[in-house]
Amino acid sequence: MRIDILTLFPKMFEGFLSESIIKRAIDKKVVTINIIDFRKYSKLKHNQVDDTPYGGGAGMVLMCEPIVTAIEDIKTPDSLVILTTPQGKKYDEGMALKLKDYKHLIIVCGHYEGYDERIRNFVDLEISIGDFVLTGGEVPAMAITDSVVRLIDGVIKQESFIDDSYTNSLLDYPTYTKPVDFRGLKVPDVLLSGNHQKIAEYRQNEQIKRTKERRPDLMEDQND
């Protein structure tokens, strides 16, 4: 997979790309991630990419030409162009599972007051990571990239994510490691029993119990 991220702040991605699972995925060559400063596509003085909004109002608005030119320069027949925006479809694990099957993702990071509305004519999908507003699209782009890359074959073992929260409309079951007793808080006996059937039943029951307590809306969605 190839992921191209269009941003005004490339340095924000330095740590993200050089640590942990993302770095290992890049080193294994299962994914190529390019960070592209779309200022270089500006034809204006000082590489300007924003201007004041027509009709007045606060803030600056990202201009069409540099972003659209950047998209057209790197787009291929296999590309899916994603716009990060609070107005987009709310992101979830199901969407991550679909995105992992694309050969090429282009993620456009917004900033300032927003985008020129006409940019929406050149994207395939608008994504929001939640009902809140950030200063820019860099954090959402990292979240999308991380959630997709970890699902690609060869990045992590399948059993590491097959029971993740949201994968089956349930939250993940609780996990424990050594010591068995920490300040009187003990690991459940069933996990020490060696009985794999009982352990599987316990974990499934805990997933259902935890989801009912913390995110009952997930179970309601499943029943709709």
C-alpha cells in the first residue's frame, strides 16, 4: 500500500513515521508513506496557499489550486482521495477494514478556517474522527493511517487484532499479565486454569458485559 499525506506541517509526522509499528511496516516495505507539503504546489509569492473568505468572516481559507494540483499530480487509477474534516463521515473500525484494501490512499489535511468548498469536487471520501474540532487534519491523518496500516497483512499477527474493540461490534475483553496478585487485585482464576474453552467463554462474556456497561449503543446498532 502507498499512502500520500498532503499537509502544511510535514515535521509533525517525523515521530509518527520513525517509531513502533508504523516504522516496522515501512521497513518491511508493506507500506510506503509519503508526507507532501502542498505549499510547493502554490504559484503565488511566498508559496501562499490560503486567503480571506469571500463574504467576510474570521480566519483564512485554504485555496483550491495548490491542493487540487497536488492531488492531480500524485493521483493514479488506484487512488482513493480522503479529506479530513469535522463534517465528514465518522470514522470507525469498519471503515479502516475497507480502506486497507486500497492500493493508494491520498489524505488531505486541512488547516485554518477550512477549505474552499470547491475542493470537495476532487475528493472521494470525507472523514471525521469524532464530534470535535482540531486545529488541523494532521492528527486525524495519523489516526487513519495507524488504524489502516496495522490491519495490512504482515504488519501484526491477525490474532492481535481479530478480537479488537469494534471488530465484532463489541469492546475488547480485559487482559492481564504478571504478577497474579497486585496489591490485592488478582487475575481471574479462569485465566490461570489452562482450560481454553472456559477462557474463550469468559472472554466472550466479558466483551458482552463490558459493551453493555460502557457502549450499549454498539449493541443497539448491531440489532438495528
